[in-house]
Amino acid sequence: MANNRSICPLEAKDLSVTLDGKEIINIPSLQVRPGEVLVVMGPNGSGKTTLLLALALLLKPTAGTILYDGKPVADQSSVLQIRRRIAVVFQDSLLLNMTVWDNVILGPHLRGIKGEEANERTRRWLERFGIASLAKRPAKTLSGGEAKRASLARAFVLNPEILFLDEPFNSLDAPTRQALIEDFQGVVHETGVTTVMVTHDRNEALALADRIAVLMDGRIRIIGTPQEVFAFTEDEKVAKFIDVGNVLRGTVDSQTGGLARVKVGNLEMEVVSDLSAGIPVAICLAYEDITLLLPANQTVSSARNRFVGEINKLLPIGSQVRVTVDCGFPLVAVITQRSRADMGLELGQKIIASFKASSIHLIPHQKSTDIHESGKSSEIDSRS
Amino acid sequence: MDLLIEGFKQAFLLLIQGDPEMITITVLSLIVSLTATAISLVLGVLLGTAIGLTRFWGRRFIISLINTGMGAPPVVVGLTVSIFLWRSGPLGFLHILYTPQAMIVAQIIIALPIVTGFTVATIQQVDAKLRLQILALGASRFQFLWLLLREMQLPLLAAVMAGFGSIISEVGASQMVGGNITDQTRVLTTAVVMEVSKGDFGLAIALSIILMLIVFAVNVLLTIIQQRGKVQ
């Protein structure tokens, strides 16, 4: 979908927004590729919404340039012209005090699209989002999910070149949210619209993103495909925020032909890594990569690391359970409810946590946290 | 008690017979106050929107001035307008003192801060994100203002009610700049004051009843519109 050789529909250079003397965002470079869904992920207060508003030309940056189709946005008249080529969906549905139909057709009317074309588009998108029967209802009487569908229809009816979304599914209950994400996913796929979405939700990002940019303290810490971001992040803070799994602190104790022994407290684990002895590291290990075994029922496996511990927390999450095992350091594993029942896991029970040396991703502890493209570790190494 | 009963009896007869003087006074009152309300509405909404949407040095001071103006005593307004329109005053060349135009000017000055103040307060209450949403839909500056005012129509009706109520019932300014001239500048409030001073309570009561009915009718109408909007 992404194509580096074509002109970026949207690009920001040296973008900075300062409010009341405080720098909210500082983005040296950001490119949105044609047809991609770029999800900007960040914790509350990281500057996500500010970045989105600046990119959508709804907030004037303090410094820097925003380019649409390679051309810098210059004066006020071009701002209006560009705004008429994009669409924005906010966290709140923000429908006006009129009927659903009037809300959806308003955008085309404002942009000079009238008559049958506007009517036809409005009908089509109301139907696509399953709210055609609500067309005559006053928008203020809609439920949260219905209002969100109306606001999405209001955006897509504009046939935007770029769609901006600010945590659009945030305030919805879980089933409504899931249904809407699935519908939205389908529509984005059908239309191929270039999309920039900000969210703090990891699962939303994973469900929708072609690329993920992690924004923390107003700076993009990492940008890449979901696989790159989740598997190869070089930043411990990012790893914790995106919840890559267990993040432990340790030090490389020895190095033998690409296999490092890493000391965590008084214990050691083996990790596939080229890092030299003496380097302090953050050890990232996905919950799903840990296998739990009953001490009485050990099986032979290729996993190089095995730690005996005691279960000190069992947290059910839907059909799964998060099991925290104290092995001298805490390890969290995720297993299914059925596995828990089969193994008869209880609090205080002795258990073995096992994982492969290749499942672990090490982050040198004092890595640079500047902006970088995932995978280009040489850029980071040179500064660390 | 007899005075009261006699007064109401006389007022009832005047109302039934459609006394020509009473009708002239009522019509002039409506013309002056409705014109002043309409002009204040246009100017006040524009001014209030501009102040509500922009940030500039001295904005807070201007808003406090407007808020003070919302409670300005009509006699002070009447005095100021009289000085300006006096033959030797800065606007004396207009020669409109003791005319309905002068009364309209004075009533605009009374109603304008009320409408402006309501508008500023309403604009500030509109969700900032809703403003961004309207802009993001591709609204031009004019379209943006139109949609914003459309969203604010219910609170603005309250501004109209408050503005009209304040000027239809004021007497000080109308008396000073209009002069209470028969068939020319005599309105309901100035006529009531004069009839009471003459001891003609019948006409005074009849005019007061009309005044109350006008205020009541306008407010009932606007309340119905407002409540219909809320129900929707």
C-alpha cells in the first residue's frame, strides 16, 4: 500500500507547537505515505491531538512547515482549499443541532457540492454505516454508537484525500466499539483513503495501522510497521507504554558467539544478542512467549531459560488470564482460562516459567530516545 | 379602593372602545422598541461574536465594560444621549433630539450591551472542538459564523427577550430624549408616568395593562420557540 517513490500526500518538517511557553510537540520530520493508515500512539498529554490539529491545519504551528502533496501550506486561502480536501473525526461526535441527514450532507454543501450528487453521497454513506433509518432523527437524540457512525459518515461523505481521526472509538462501550472498528476497517480498505489516527489504545493501533508512530513528550520516539515497533523498539519507555510485555532490568554478564548471558538480580538468563559484557539492558519479553509448566510434569523443550517461581497474581481478562510469577523477579505470562483450569493454577502455587533465548529483545539501557526509524539502529548507536 | 375599582373600570372601557390616543401610544412604543431590539440584535451578535472568538489586548476590560453596560441606568443613558444630540452637542447637527429616532438610539444603547454580553457568554460556552469541527468540514469564515450562530439560537433568543424587556419597560431615557410629545414621542411608559402625575389613573392602568400584555406576549412567543428547540 505504501509507496516511497510517490509524493507524500502529507509531510511535516521541523514542526513545533508551543503553548503558554511550553513546547507541546517537536517533530523534525514526519511523512504520511499515500494510502496508508498511520496511527500515532501516545499516552495522555503526549501531544497527539496537538499534532493532529496542526497536520489538519486546525492549529497554526509555532514553527515548521506542513506540506500537502509536496507543496508547503502558505496562506489563509490555501488553508481553506486544503481543509476542503480532508476530513476530521474527533473523539466526541460533535454533531450539530439538526437531523442526521442534515449533519451528513452539511459538509458537501459547505464545499459547494449540491443537488443529487450530495443527496446520493449522503444516502450511500448513511447506508454504509447502517444508520439510513435514523436520517430524519435529530442528531442530539442518537446514542453514542449511532452518533459516532453519523460522524464517520459525515467524514466519508466528503470523499477526503486524507482522513484524520482523534481517538474516534474512545468513549464507546466494548461491543459497540468492536463493531465500529470492524466497519471502519472495511471502509478504509474499500476507499484506500490515507488516514492519520491518534490513539492511546494499543489494540486499536494493532487492528488498524499500516505504520505506528509512538509519540511521547511531544516527540516521535519510533515509527515503523507494527511488527517493527513492537518487536524492535530501542527505547525502554516506549516498550513499557506500548506494552510489549515484560520489561526487566539487567546487565550482560558474558558473551559467547551471539549468545549473551544476562544477569537479572542473582539469576541469569540466556539471550540471543550481540551485546557485549557489562552493558546494562532492558529485557523485553512478550507475555505470550512464556510457557508455564507444572514442576511435577516437566517436558523436554528447546527453551534455554527456565525459572521456578510462585504464582502471586491471577488476573482474568476475558478468555485469558494474566499470571504473575515471582521468580526472584516478576514475570507475567498470558494463558487461556482453559489452560489455567487444566493445570489447576492457584495463588501461591509453585510453577516453572520457560522461554526461548530468541524470544527476548534487549534494549541497551542508556539508548538515545531521539526520533528514529525503526530498524535503523546504526542511527541510534552512533548517538548512544 | 374606589380609586382602584374606578381606574380599572375606566381602563376596561378604553381598551374595549379602542381609544385612539391609546392606540397611537402603543403603536409608537412597539415601533421604537422593536426597531431598537432588531438593530441591537444585529450589532450585538456581530460584536459579541467578534469579541467571543478573538483574543486581543484589553479584551477582558472590554468584556467588563459590556457587563457594566448590561446594568446601565436608563436615565444615565438618556442624559448621555441628550448631551450628544443637544443642539450645541457633538451630534447636534443631526437635529433628532425629541424624535422617535433619538429614542431608538437611546434604547439601542441600553439593549446593545445586553445582547452583546449574552452573545459573548454563549460563544464562550460553545465547545471549542465543535468550532474546529465546523472548520474541518470546510466552512468558510462566513459559513463558520452562520453555523455557529445557528447552534447558539436558543441562548440568543434569551438575549432578545432580555433586550426587548429592558427597553419596552424603560422610562428615563425615553422621557429625556423623546420629550413625551403627544402623537410624536409619547410611548407607553412615559404616558403612564404623565397620566399618574395628572391623576388620570384609568388611562394609566389601561396603558400599563397593554404594556404588560406586550411583554407577556413577546416572552410567551420566544419561550415557546426556545422550548420547542430544547425538546427537539
